[in-house]
Amino acid sequence: VNYDRVRPVPVILLGPGKVGRSLLDRILRRRDVLAQKDGLRLDLVAVDDGSACVLADEGRPLDAARLRAICDAKSDGRPLRGLFGAGPSGAWRSPDRLRGYSVRPIVVDSSAAENSAALLEARALGWRLVLANKSPLCGSLGSFRLLTAPGAAWEATVAAALPVVAVLTQLLAADDPPLQIRACVSGTLGFVASRLAEGVPLSHIVVEADALGYVEPDPRADLSGMDSARKALILARMMGLELDLDAVAVEGLYPAEWDGLSARDFLDRLPAQDAGLSGRAAAVAMSGRVLRYVITIEEGQVRAGLEDLAPTDALARAPASDSIVVMRSKVFDAQPLVLSGRGGGPAGTASCVYGDLVALARELRR
Ligand SMILES: NC(=O)c1ccc[n+]([C@@H]2O[C@H](COP(=O)([O-])OP(=O)(O)OC[C@H]3O[C@@H](n4cnc5c(N)ncnc54)[C@H](OP(=O)(O)O)[C@@H]3O)[C@@H](O)[C@H]2O)c1
């Protein structure tokens, strides 16, 4: 590969977690292919984990050895603070590392932080943005619009690698907006719903899911339904609904007051939810129906909650841990448009983020 003929594109990574590290690995492994096929080179100029920001030397991107050292540190649970004399978190906004590049950088946010202010600043400078992080798109409507203006990509925020955002974008461009979207977009809640139906109590399912690596360290992120609600809000806002997160009717699998508890106390209390949910699941199973956690967008309203579905319903027929999205529009009327598959997990999500990143970088080609 003749690297003199490729266009270097500076990339800033926020959040070198499971997804971020898998992305770095992919960038390193695809380097030659990207140069050959697209005439592009993705140069990491900064990696920030919220504790510190490792910056490239001026004019020299972070090389494979430094990127691997960053990944090793984060996999071992160590902060970037103290690594290679890393600078303060947020230092990626300093433009001197970008000297020598003829194009503006692409910021990839694969953290779970509320980063809106910094991302808005970057957008105001004309920097491009790839999001796996849903949080910034669930703040004010004004920030949603600025963050999703041309030059941004956020496919991984909804159902990870399943190309829901791309399909919805196409339907909207075709002026065939969905009249209804119903979806199961939480692998964890799908697993919970199917195990409840098999008679396993919620508190046991959470232990099982943890052992399988399905849940976050604090399972409330999933069990509150807020992760699904955020995905629903992003789709609804793309459809032009002027809603905030608190307008989404969300059913959590535990009382809202428990949000104030420590993670330990929460897990200790969880068995109190077992009887109610198991009874509900048993009644649904007895009636021959299927329990699923469903998001629905229709007639300007958005909701997320447990539903008992007819066994013929597409949402009920898909494997419980898969994502499935069913859209009805004027064109997709009698037979709705259905997207389904797994595509989650760090590697699938990173592949989706990489796809967004390359698509934006291609726009910057000579
Ligand atoms: N995993 C999936 O399958 C999947 C699928 C779709 C979307 N997503 C989304 O992708 C994002 C990353 O997921 P993940 O599974 O990789 O989570 P993760 O392993 O917890 O990674 C998050 C990373 O962000 C870092 N971080 C914390 N605060 C930060 C800040 N203020 N600025 C920059 N970085 C910060 C964390 O550092 P510390 O470890 O030091 O705290 C960690 O390295 C999340 O928003 C998630 O919702 C994940």
C-alpha cells in the first residue's frame, strides 16, 4: 500500500470501553484494506476515558503500540490518568494536535457519559460525529437537532448493528414515514421476559444474566426500561416528534423509588419483585401468549413496557434476545417492514460504528 497517496483523517475516541476497544482493534486490522479500497487512513489523535486524555504528539498519530497499551490498561480496569503523561480529560478539544491535517476530525463517542456540551462545541467547529452513546441524543431537542445535523452518524445508538437508523432515514427521505414502529431493542429484557415465562424468578434471572455478561454492573440500566426508552426517543425524534425523555411512558421492572438505592441494596431488595412478575408471566404463558418488552411509537406517542403478544406477532416469533423492529407505513401497510437479528455486543456494535466512521471519512476524500 502506498501510504503517501492516502488521505489521513484525524479521529478522536471518547470512551475506550468494550465497544471503543473493539473499534480500535478493527481500525488497526482494517488499515491496509481501507487504504487500498478507499484511499483513507484513520489516525487516532486522542483517546479520552473521562479521567484523562491521551494525546498524539503533534503531527504523529497514536501508533499501534500506544493504542494497544491504552486497550490493555482499560481492559485491566485502569484509568488513562497517569498513562504516557496523559493530559486532562477534555484536552482532545485542543486544536494543535490537528496541525498538519487538511481535514477536520471525526469524534467517536462510545462512552455512556452525558457529553452533550463538548460534542456541541465540536459540531460548532464543523467536526464530524459518530455516536454509540445514546445519552447526547436524549437531552434537549435543540441539541438533538444540532448533533444529528449532516456530518453525524448514530446507527449504533438504536439496536446496535441492526441498520434501523439507515432504514428509517430512507423511509423519511422517501416521504413514507412510519405510521407505527413496534420493536424489541433490549437483548437483556428479551432474555428476562423469556426466562420469566419459563417460571424463573426475576432475582434469579438477573444473577444468570450477569454470569452470561448480559447486564451492566448495575442491572437497573436495563431493568428500568430507560435504555429501551432512549432508543425509542431517538427514533421518535428522527420522525419529527418534538418529545423529551420524560414524555415517554416507561414501565420499569421495579419501583422507581429504588433508583435511589445503592447497587447492593437494590439487588438485596429485588426478590420482593419476584412474586408479582412471575404471576404475571405465568398468566400470560397460560393464555398461550408471549411476554416481551416492547417499545411503541404511534400517533405521536411513545411507550416502553411489558406486553403480552399473540404468538403470531412478529415480535413474539423472533428469538427473545434478538432485536426486532417492525415498521408500518403507507408503502409497508399490509406487510410491515421487519428488521431483525442479533448484531449487539461490543464487536457487532464496533463494526457498526466503524461503518459510520468510514462513511463520514469517505465524504472527506480528495
Ligand atoms: N456494548 C454494546 O453491545 C452496546 C451496543 C450498542 C450501544 N452501546 C453503547 O456504547 C457505549 C459504550 O458501551 P460499552 O459496552 O463499551 O461500555 P463500557 O465498556 O462501560 O465503556 C464505556 C467507556 O467510557 C469511558 N468513560 C466514562 N466516562 C467518560 C467520559 N466522561 N468521557 C469519555 N469516556 C468516558 C469508560 O471509562 P471507565 O471504564 O474508566 O469508566 C469506559 O472506557 C454505551 O453508551 C452503550 O450504551 C453499547
